[in-house]
Amino acid sequence: MNKKNATIYDISKKLNISVATVSRALNDHPRISVATKELVAKTAKEMNYKQNNLAKALKSGETKNVGIIVPYVNTNFFSSVIRGIEEELSPFGYHVIICQSHEEVNIERGHLNTLMNAQVDGVFMSVSRTTVDTEHIRSILDTSNTPIIFFDRKKDIPGISTVTIDDYRGGYIATEHLIREGCKNICHFSGDLNLEIYRNRLNGYKQALADHGFQVKEENIIPTGSSIEAGVEAIKKLWDRKSIPDAIFSASDFAALGACQELKKKKIRIPQEVAVIGFSNEPFTQFMELPISSVDQTPVMMGKMAGQVFLENIKENSSGISIEKKVVLTPQLHIRKSSKRK
């Protein structure tokens, strides 16, 4: 007999006991004696028996697997959120399946279908920047009870719980900090405004200016990507103008880093001539020769809260109740040398 093909029937035949007894022993049934359980377990190991987890899942209604779909995993923010989800769910026996959309809605759609076919118990999603049509997500709600939890990047879809940070507040406190440091001509590197998080940061920036008596100048809102190269290019464009800013609030730490690199190249003093603040509090911001001020998104906490929302959702579904939750975390401002003038 090929050990790779061992089944409970093979164990039953070898031990001369019923298939039902073998199955109950493997599943730790209380009516099976300890001696029988130990004998079955020992024999199963010798025969290289592997329990059919899919069959077990179909019977129990749960796989103890959850899916996580993120744009990329090679950023501190998303990897930290994943860590938070794992830490929250691991004690309850859950395992995570991680998928990357690479900012492509078609890839995101494929991953979501694959996860549903694998019968995961839940899906955590941060949508791609190209996700405009959400039919692939809405259809899951129409055909399945599997909970979906949005984190960070979300879409407003009834029935889906969300865990986000108050990006509007983050944009506000970052801009207000620059104003209090004496800055009067503050530019904003806006990020991809197709995404709600960047629109909220922009609106926070605008409101802080208005509340402190400053005019919102559209020419000071610079569309950028969330990369170092985008920050470099934005500074080059700004320095072709007559009116040079004395501060930059970037919706991305990476664009803020690019800005600092280009300003240094141009012999512009930071923060004396131009103060800079970013968003996300990436690890590099505090370890540079000139540490960069940044708004912290508390990603580990975001992941933990998303995990808690999932567990509550599972509990509610088992009782026939479904409650949509909206968790909004408070951003934290970390002030460092790049923006501290006073």
C-alpha cells in the first residue's frame, strides 16, 4: 500500500475496528477511550495519514482560514496590519492566506474568487487604486455569508464593516502643526485622489488652512504618486515657479522623503526654509540623519481591530444577527526635526 494514499478505511482495516470509531478517535470524540485514541493516532502517523481538512471544513462549516488582500506586502504599513490580524486571530486557531492585488482590480477580483472557492471564513481587504466598479465585492454579499472587512482603503458598500483611521483629522493636525511653526505658504502633495483616504487628507489640509485664516490655493495642491521619485519630481516642478513654498505636507512618507532628498540637493535648509511632514510614520522617518515628522496610522492596532470585528461578526452570524461596524482610529502626530522650527 502506498503510504501517501492512506485513508481512515486503511486504518480501520489494519486495526480491525469500524471506520466510525477511527473517525471519532481522530476527532477526539468523548465517547472513545483514551487508549483507542492513542492507538489510532499512532497508527495514523505510521501510515502517513493526512486528515482531509476540506472535508472536515465542509462538515463543520469553517476552515479556520481567512484571506487578506492588500495592494502590496512590501510596505511597513500593510505588513504591520497583517501582523495585527494574525496576532488577534492566531489564538483562536485561524491561519491567514495573503494575496497582493498590485493595484490592479482584475487581480483583486481573481484573488477574491479564489479565496471564496477555498471557502475561507472571512476576507480582509484594502482595495486597489483601480477599484472603481465594486460588483465583484457586492456579488459575494449576495451569494455568501462570508464576512468581508475593509481596512484603510475602503468602499462604501452596505453590509461590509470597516476599520480605518481618521485621515481627515490626520491631514488637519499635520497642516495645523506647520501653521503653528510659522509656515505661511504650505503645499500639499496629494497622492492618488481616486482613493478616499487621500481625498480625506486633502480635505483636512484645506480645512486647517481655512480655520486659521489662510486662502486655499489650488496651485499649491500637487498631484503625486506615493513614491520617492514622485516627491523628487514634485519639488522640481515647484522650484520652476516664482512663489516657492515654505512648507510641504505630503500624504505619503515616501514622497516626503523624495522631497527632502531634492531639497537637500538644491541646498535648501530643512526646516528653516522649507518644513516637511509626511503621512504613515514609516520606520525610516525616525532613523534618518534628518528625521521626518509624520502622521502615524497605527497599523498594528488597525489589524487587531479588524480581527476583533471579524470575530464579533462570526459570533453574530452564528446567532442569526449581522451588524455592520464602522471603526475609526485616531491618528497620532510625531513631530521631528523636518518640521520643528520653534
